Amino acid sequence: QVQLVESGGGLVQPGGSLRLSCAASGFDFSIYAMAWYRQAPGKQREWVATITSGGGSTAYADSVKGRFTISRDNAKNTVYLQMNSLKPEDTAVYYCRTFVRDIPYWGQGTQATVSS
């Protein structure tokens, strides 16, 4: 079955960095686009970034453009989110998501907290 497992969250000071990982299994990872979303307390889940199956094209929400980088390693079935220059408003649970045969799949999420 399709599984997505996020890791790499934690507590970091403003201006710091975190690298999130999402390990995928149960499907042909290399042929599907992957995305990161986040949900802050009391807010709706929002899209953060997307990467195409081969990694050749990426897209970002305006709020993270220039600070976050999405990448993937198809040999390791893993997608990453490098988060730099973190701000308190980046505090959220971060989820990876994909569609396999038009069915959406989500990971369980990893908490990133930006606070001094």
C-alpha cells in the first residue's frame, strides 16, 4: 500500500534552517509529482511546494519562495523540503502528498516550530 512518512521536523530559532524528508513506498515514486503542504494551529492546510516526477520543474507558494527548496531523489524514493530563513509564521505541521491513480495520499506530518 502507498505510504508516505515525513521526518526532520523540530524546534528552531528564527532565521534557522530545517530539512524535511518524506520517504515513499508502495508505488512507483519516480513517475508521480510530489507536494508539501502545511497546517498551522487554527488555520486551514495550505500548499507549500510541488515538484514534478523527474524533478525538472518546481513551484512554490509566494510565502516561501526564495526561502524553501523542494527536491527529490528518485533512487531513494524520497522528497525533501529545505527550509531556510525560517520565521515564526512557518510554524506548522508539514505534510507530503501525492496522487496515485487519481487517489490522494498524505503522510502523518512532521511538526516544525520556529521560536526563540
